[in-house]
Amino acid sequence: MTTEPVAVNRKQRVGMVVSDHGDKTIVVRVERASRHRIYRKVIRRTKRYHVHDAENVATNGDVVRIEESRPMSRTKRWRLVEVMTEREVADVAPESIDVGLVSDVQRTAARAAAEDATDSDSSDESATDGDVTDSAEATPEADDAPSDEVATESETEAETETSDDDEQAG
């Protein structure tokens, strides 16, 4: 008597990959819809399955078919059968890259320090040319002169207080 392999009917589900961070493991979200037994409203329910993906083929957004199998780990009881639809990835390539952006990215720390040192030297030279005296003279003049807005606000407050006093007295 020869023993022939017996075909096993296993449950299959179709769902979308929501996580592929683990090694040889993906998480698949399977949605099902059923009617409420009293209210007859369609209720959508989701369940997440941890699936064994031996070749790490599936990525986020793929629609996959999974099948139940022997326990692979504490949570993995399903295995990947096929990737039905791969996620859509935009095929957009940049036409040109801004040269200034590339130089900013590739700039080393030493080069940045050297540039900062040359910038500070040039700012020190411009400070000795007399720019400081102009700004110093402008600041006291602004402090000495009262602003018109403050004066008008205090005058309106004084007028309101006097009109309130008149009403209370009368």
C-alpha cells in the first residue's frame, strides 16, 4: 500500500499588507462585510493576521492572498501564497537638481566652520566702519520721544473715568 498525499483544504483570505517591518513577517489587514442580524445594516469588520513571508516579497500596500498553515511562531499561523497586486509607486524622476542644494548637503563640518569664520570676519569689518554709531544714535531718540498711541490711549482712559464719575454722582 502506498500512501498518497492527501489534499488539505485550508482557509484562504485576501487582504492588504499594512506592515512589512519584520524579517520574513508581514501584517495583513483583511476586511469583511456582514449584515447586522436585526438592523440589516452592512457592518465592515477588519482583522489583522501575522503572515510568514519567507522571501520578503510583499511590501506595504500590496494586495496578497494568504493561507492558514502550521504555527510558525506565537502569532504567525498564516503563510503568503501570492502577491496579487503590487502597490502603485509613482515613476517620477527629477529632471535637474539645484546645485546649491547639492552643495549644502555635501558640505562637511570643516568647510562649514571655515565659511562661518570668514562670515564672522567680514561682519566684524563692517561693524567698525561706523554702522554701530548710526544705530546707537537712533535708539535714544526713539526712547526720548513719547509715542502718539500711548498718549491717546491714556487720554481716552481719563475721559472714560471722568464720565463714569459724573454718572455715579448724578
